[in-house]
Amino acid sequence: MRLFIPQISLVGLLKRLVCKHVIAFLLCLAVFNVFSQNHQIKKDSLQVEELYAKAIEIKDTDLVEAKKKFESAIEIIDRSLLSKDEFLLKKASILEQLAYFLRRENKFGPALKNLQESLKIKRKIGETYTLAYTYSQTAWLWLYQSEFEKTKVNLDSAYALSKKHNNIIETIRTLSRYGILYQNTKENAKAEQHHLRAIKLADSINETKSIAATNANYAFFLRRQKKYKENIPYLEKSVEMHRKANNQIGLESGYFALGVTYRVLGMPHKAIELYNKTLAMSKEQKNEAVLHSRYLGLSNSYADLKDYEKAYSYHLEYTKWWIKVKNEKNYQKMVDLEAKYKYEQQLAVDSLQFAQEKREVELVAQSESSKKKLYFALLLVTLLGAVVIGYLIRRNYQQRSKIARAMYENEKKILDQEIKGKEEDIKRLIADNSMRLAFKEELLDKLKTDIEGSDPQSIKQSLNSLTTQLRLQIETESKLSGLQEKIDAVNKNFDTNLQKQFSELTKGEREVCALLRLDLSIKEIMTIRNVSSDSVKSMRRRIRKKMNVPQDIELESFIQALT
């Protein structure tokens, strides 16, 4: 037994030593972990600040890169910095910036979700100074969906907070958006009043971005009133301020608005120059949400210039991009998100009904999910039916087009033959008419010669001779009786088309155009209209000038080419 006791004591001693070392090791490990965490938090904080500052710097010039940096900053905050209020506020600000990008991409549902999360964060940490911006951005989203009551509620909140905290820039923004709201509700006097108040306040603090935005919004109001010339100075002021602030996004929007203005004012070449500039800038910014409107502007401008090949090409591009940005689903997401947000607010007020309301929401969601599946199946069937019907309609249209084209060509050949025959008749009648005029002159000269100084018997013989000649002449003139009817038949509808295309031409000039269309010479026209050759030549010069016919093109060829 004496030998066994020391062994027990030795084991106990070893256990105590091991425990002390383990405890010491764990303490050291805990201290090291705390130090490492503090070091990592400091490192993450600096990284978030750098990402945020860089994103703010480039957000007006490089949307895609700025968005990536904001998203990276959000990931870091969610990973290690949520316990710090200053980074919660930073996260709220980033969510608002991302909502702005999403709105420009027509993704209104995700944009509203970001703004609602930002609003919850600010309420949690007691932040009120920047709440006005959150409400203003939310109002802007609803305005895009023509939800004017929801727009006004959010704008009222934004305006009250901006006045409470003397946030002048936000007051300017809210006043300008009130103007847009009222112009959408057809309250034009209120709209103009708010726009002008916003411009005046922006000028008073000389803030570049505010001046640019307020002038752009007021210019849009003037365009809606069809005051296109009046809106140009405000647009140019906005473009100047965007250029000064190096705001490429705002600058692109300003160029587009100027393009719209110049096209309406009948300057398609200038509009095309501006539309091409905005198209290049939008592609560089990777802003696909606006490409459809830029292509549509180019299509319409080329159509104004009657360059239908380019107009059609750009219209195809417009159609492709327009289909891509349709936002009906986004609107439904906004409604769903708002309902969910209201539901969460109700839970915070009345926690006793939490379980029951949650169950109801789940049941509704399940029901909606089943309905959506059914609607989706019906949509697929409808689309398939539409494709089949479209194919059949297109095939039928092509067949009818071929038949119509063949009939048209056949009728055209027949009509051309008829026109050629009538032209020959007219030329023969003109020749007869020329002979008739010469005969009359000869008859007049003969009357003078035979009557002057002649006896009654000679006069009687002369009259008999003249009677015979006149009878022959009457037969010749009967051939000319249908001249005008034949000219009218050949030139059917031609006079009406001339009046539409060249309204400055007089009735006499249009009649000469009809004769030139028959390829008649100056002498033949002179004979038909009973005027001098100089008069016909002078009228040809006036017609060429009024119809703007180039000198290297024959007037007859130009007129014959008209439809």
C-alpha cells in the first residue's frame, strides 16, 4: 500500500499540470481571436470606406463598376460590421444607391425592396436627417408606375422632413418631383409653380447637380405642353451643368431630350446626330433600359428624311430592346413587396396575432403560387396558339401579296398600253390643230386679198371657194373635239397628286406639267395653249424652280417619274 500511494499522487499532479497548461493555452487563444477579430474589423471598415468613396466618385460615369463596388461593400458589412451603427447607416445609403441603379434598369420590384430595407435600418438606429431622400426615391418609383396617390404620400413625407432638418438639396429635389407629379395629374398650373420654385432655390445655392436636374425636369414639362422652342434654353442649361459635374448619365439624357426637340421642330439631321451620340453613350454605360427609346428616335428621324431602309433597320432594334424592358412583372413585385412590408409593420404593432396572420399569408402565397402556375400554363398555350395563328396569317398574307402583285403588274401593262395609244392620238390631234391654225391664217389673208378692190362677181366666187375650204376645216376640227377628254384620261389623278406634293404650283403650271408628262414639245404646248414659245419657256423655268428639280435632270423625266 505504501508503494501505491505515491503513484496516485503523481497522476493527480500530472492532471493538475495539464489542466493549467490547457487553461493557459485557451486564454491565449481567446486573446488572439479577439485581437484577430479587431484587426479584421478594422481592415473591413477601411475596405468598405474605400469601396463606397470610389463608387460615389464614378457612379455618374460608370454605372456597372459603381454597382459592383456598392454590392461588394454590402457583402463586407453583412459579414462583419452589422453590429456598428455607423456601418448600418452606410448600408442604408448603399441600398438607396443600388435602388437608383435598379430603377434605371426598370427593375422596380428589387428597387422598392432596397428602399424599404433602408427605411427599416434608419428607423432602427434613429436616423431622420436622410429619411427625406428615402421617401423621395420611393415616390419616384411609384410615379414611374402612375400610382399618383402613393407618390404624393411619399413626397409629402420627404418634403416635411427636408423642411424640418433644413435639408435644402432634398427640398429642391422634392419640389421638382411635385412638379412632375402634378403634370401627370393634369394640374399644369401647380406643376409649373413647383418647377419654377425648385429652379429658383437651386440657383440661390448654386448647386450644380440641383440646377441640372431642375432645369431638365422643367424642360420636360414644357415639352409636354408642346412648347418645344421654349424648352431648349432649359435643356441647354441642364446639359451645361451635367457636363460641368461630369455626370455622363445626366448628359446622355439631356442629349436625348434635345434630339426629341429638334426632330419635332423639323430638324431631323440634327436630331440624328444627337440620337447617335446618346446611343453610343448608353452602350458605353451598359444602360440597356434606355436603348429602345434611342433606337426609336433614330427610326423616326430617318423616316422623316424618307430613308425608309435605315428607318426600318432601327425600328427592328427598337422592337427587340422594347420587348426586353417591359416591366409588368416588376410592377406586380412592387405590389407584393408593399403588402409584405405592411404585414411586417402590423406584426410589430400586434404580436398577439402573429401566428394567425403568418398562417394566412402562407395560405395566400400558396394560393397565389397555384394561380401563377395555372396562368403560366394558360400563357404558354395562348402563345403557342398565337404563333400558329400568326404563321397562318403570314402565309395567307404572302399568298395574297403575290396574287395582288401579279394583278398589279398585269393592270400596269394594260394601262401603259392604253396610255401609249392615247399619247399617239393626242400627238395626231396636235398636228391637226397646228394645221388648223395655219389654215385660219391663210384664210384670213385670202379674205383680205380677194375682197379688197374686187367686183361682186369675184367676191361671190371667192366666198364659194372659202365655203368649201371651211367645210373641210370643220371636219378637221371635229377630230380635235375629244382632245381635252383624252388628255384628262391620260393624266387621271395626276393633277390631284401635283396639288398635294407641290402646293405652290398654279392651275396653269399644273396643266403644263400634264402636257410635259405626255412628252409634248414646246411648240406643241404653245399650239395647244395658244401662247408664245417664250411664255412656255418661262413657265417651264418657274415649274423647275417650284418643284426644286436639279439642273442635271430633264424636267419631263422628273415629272414622268412622279406617281
